[in-house]
Amino acid sequence: MLLQPIQHPTATLIARTATAQDDITGDGTTSNVLFTGELLKQAERYLVDGLHPRIIVEGFEKARDATLQFLEEFKIAAPMKDGIVDAETLTTTARTSLRTKVHPELADHLTGIVVKAIQCIMRPNEPLDLHMVEIMHMRHQSALDSRYVDGLVLDHGARHPDAPKRLENVYILTANVSLEYEKRYGDLASCAWCEGSCVLKAV
């Protein structure tokens, strides 16, 4: 919907509504589109009868205010523990949302993964930073093979065929700079660990 240019004003309105819904909640876009379409359909009946559009808009605004007031009175606070939503509420919410997207077996499998990921990055009384969670797509695997990894996943494999496959009690260096060979550097030194298979800039 977002990739195609939309010229019709009504279609643009519906597209913006769906985009806002997805940005705020991440779910319910289909219901939102259907609801918006039904409101426009009902409004057309009154337009045909000669009712001024401004009156219809005022009716929508009054309905919006009444709905917000009802939701304010109807809503209940989510169970919290130390400023964090409890696992049961997260599980119920995730399962409800996922079952509208995929078949129940996969939804139930993904529910636990989603809850664990959220609990990992959740901080008391702070908004969630979903950029802290990364989804990696693995080829030649089914969706039911998905799993949660509490840590870092390095998918590029070993840089040298003779590199050890398993190490214990080691020091790990994480860097946000590239250690790849670049021809523009003049002074280079061989890496002792891989016996010259990679090169590092001499310091």
C-alpha cells in the first residue's frame, strides 16, 4: 500500500489511517481499514440525502470524544511488578496478535520467543527500544525452527578454514570499526592468529 503512489483522496485517507495504526500499535491495520471504509459508506448515505459534510464531520468528532471517554472509563491497568508488565499479560497480548497473522501452531511457538525478547530489553518505567531486538532470517529453515537467542548471533562463520570451532574461557572483543583489508592503507601488519590470512592496520 505504501509503495504505490495513491492519487484518490479517499484511498489516501485510508492508507494514512492504516499507516498510523501500524506505527502506533503494530497491529489492527485490517480492522482499521474496514472500519474507516464503513464510516465513509455510512457518510455517503447522508450526503446523498443532502446533509452538509461539515455536520457529518462534527458527528464523527462527537463519536470520537464519546469513544475516548468510554475507553478511559473501561480500561484497566496492566498488572505490573517492579515497573514491568508481568509475563502472563505479555503472553496473552502476543498470542492474540500473532494468531491474527499466522496459523495457531506457529503463533503459539512464536509467542514465547516474542515474550522472552521483550523481557530481555524491557526496563522499568521506560519505553521499549525495539531496535535492541534483531530478527535474523535463516535460509533452508522452517518457521517452527525459530528460536530466541539471549546474546549475539554471528552468522558470517569463521574467517579462516583452520579457525577453531569452539573456544572456552576466552576474551571477546566487540568493535564498531572494520578490520577488513583496504588497499588505501600503506602500512599493514599480518594478524598472528590467522597466519597472514587477514591484515590489520599497523598502529
